[in-house]
Amino acid sequence: MKKLIAIFALSLSVSALANTIDFTFKKDSPIPVALQERLLKVLKERCPEMVLTYNLREKSTEVRVDRVDQGVIDHYYTTTFSARWYSDGYHPSTSLITVESVEYSLQNGDNLAVLKIDGERCN
């Protein structure tokens, strides 16, 4: 019985960890932490099954720098996330979600935005 309780507690802690920035994003991700928080919040709303059930993980991120003018620089991010699950218990299935986001160099107001989400299990 004690083993069963320990296994259950461990599975709950792994599930809770799966919904955090540290689990979802790579340690060396080029995405700023504030934008990571925004992305995770939006992904939980738009793709809850992928984040909460299938442990979404950052696979790659491409950064594009846009030098607007007078030292103003905007950073555009295209991030691919992957999620893996076992529908039959034995054979893994994988889904990919691509997210486009931006960090504008605005001094006032909200400078972070999620522009687009493409994924088969997102609404």
C-alpha cells in the first residue's frame, strides 16, 4: 500500500511539474522569461490537452530581429513545441505546435504578444 501511495504521489508531482516554464521550455531558450510565461498561459487556454495532459516541450526556437529605426529593435520568435502520448499504451504519437510571438521594444504598455498558434489539438 505504501508503494502505491508513493507511486501516486510521484505521478502527481510529475504532472504538476509538466505545467511549469522550467519543464516546458529549454534551459537555453532564447525566449525571455516574461514571454515564456505569456506563451504558457495562452497555450494552457488554447491547447489545454497538449499542455496539461501530454507534457508540451519546446523543440526549437528561431529568432528574427527587426531593426525598426532609431535603435528600436523588435524580436520575433517562431517556436515549435512537441507533445508525446500513448493512445494505446504502447505506440507513441507525437503532435507539433508552432507558435509565433513577438517582444516589441516599447517602453510603455504591453510589449509581448502571441501572434499565431498552429496545432492540431488547439482551438
